[in-house]
Amino acid sequence: MTSTTEITHLTFDVLVDLLRKIFVRHGVSETTAAILADNCARAERDGSFSHGIFRVPGYISTLKSGWVDGKAQPVIEDDGAALIRVDARNGFTLAASALARPTLLERAREQGVGVLAIRNSHHFSALWPDVEPFADEGLVALSFVNSMAVVVPPGGKKAIFGTNPVAFAAPRAGQPPYVFDQSSSAIANGDVQIAAREGHSLREGAGVDRDGNPTTDPRAVLDGGALLPFGGYKGASIALMVEILAAALTGGNFSREVDWSQHPGAQTPCTGQLFIVIDPARGGNGHFAERVAEICDLTREAGQERLPSDRRFRTRAETARTGIPIKAKDMALLQELVSE
């Protein structure tokens, strides 16, 4: 560990251990705490700041509210075919997906495709860490998760969709996997919270205030307003698709059905998540990873300077050399939470 007046640099393992202790201290089981800590540290390491340390107070506030069960033991209810069904039992989604992962991999290898449907689950992190590990094993992965209602449909007067992200990962020959993670809203809700905290304005078209008027003020969006889907009806169609796949198909709550009114301080939405994992070797193309690399290279040659995940991988390489930079105020917060 090295430090300056403003910044502390931690290794990945040190940050994971610190976060694990915080989660355990606030009522999370050892197994789940280790999973959450690893996920949160990965986001911070890769520069996904809206889903790293920034999220820790939200986790703790939710645990204190009694809305989520940090010691929940997820249960695999059906794993007899390609589709595996898991009840997270009001626990964190990451614990449920970790439990089912070996079976999901087995189904993908045996049958060419595996599908994982999780319900009664709380997802509060970035979605790319959920799919990237499958690409590292040569598989294609997609995931869909809905959240609390913060997005209005085009012409709508009230929020009905979550930010409802979609994540995709595929192996890429000679390069890190191709990974994207994007919300169906114009901007991620976590980025709105960061903008409000730091006093930044949002870009045009990101949200509306409580009266449905366009606004660039993040505080107005958070105070009774809502986000807009990206691309108008196109983004709304994707948001609706995610509600169908992540909630209707899994048996989870729609974003509009999330009701934590009896749990002040709750922030993690209890909804559902769907994974689709495919073995590209079963697709009849023995050079899949090479073909992925080829189309990515052609995209760059056409003029797109940066592809999804390029910045994350560069940041990951940098923090591996220098350590993960933690602002003084964030370090003070973590030390406070671990000693409460």
C-alpha cells in the first residue's frame, strides 16, 4: 500500500479483503461477502466507479433496512435441462449465479447452450463482470437484469422500467474478450447519483423532472423525476424486452413492482436476472474467436477509435502496475464502515 495526501493505492487483493470485512461486519455471510467484495473491487479496479466503492454505502444501508438477506442461501430448483432455475431467496444475485455457475457451464458444454433464470434476487453492480468470465473460457454469454422503476417510456408520465442493462461477452483471438454492458436508459442511474453528488449537469435527453419536463439537473431527475430510454422508442423496446426476460420469464418482480416503502434506506432492487451462455464450438465455425477479432478490427479500421471494454482493459492493466487509486474521502469511508 502506498499513499499520498489525496490518494491511497491498494492492490486488488487488499481492496477485496477490506470490502469483504465490511460486508461481513454488516451481516453478510462469509461466502457471499467474498463474492460481493470481489465484484465491487473489480469495478473499482477497472474504472467503473459508479459500481465500485460508490455502491458500498447503498449495500450497507439496504442491509440495515432489512430489505435484503445477506445470509440467504440460494437454491437450485430445476437443473434437468438447458434451463436452470434458481431462487435467490431474497439474497444477492451474485451469490445465486455463483452457485449455479458450474451447472450452467456444464449445460453449455453438453447441449451447446445453457440458460440460467434467477428470481427473488438483488443486483446492485455492473453487469459486465457477470459475463466476461464466460468469454475467458471460450463461451459467448448474454445477461439481462431489470431494476427499480426509474425510466419513463416515450410520452410516458411515470417511471415503469428500470435502467435494464444488457451485457454481452465473446472470446476474441489475440485480444481480451469483446464485452459490452449498456443500460437501456440514456444514462446509468448510478452516474446520475454521482453527477448530483459532484455537482455536474447531465447531457440533453437524459431525463425529465417530476412534471415530465426535460432537464439536465441530476437532482431533479432523482427528486421525483425519471430517466429516459436511449434512442426513444428503440431503447424503450429493449427495456421492455429486459422486463420480459429478467422478470416475466424468471418469475421475478417487474421494476414497477419493487416496493421497499416499508424498508427506509433500501436501495437494491429485488427483481430477476437471466443468463444465456452458448458454446460457439457447436455453431459449426471452428474459428469463432478469430472471426470476432476480425470484425472488431474492421470496425476500428472503419473509424471507431474505441470499442466497448477497451478503456476498462487499459485501466485494468494500469492499476495492476500502480495499484487501485482510492480517494482520501472514500478510504476514510471504508475504514469507518469496517470499524462500525
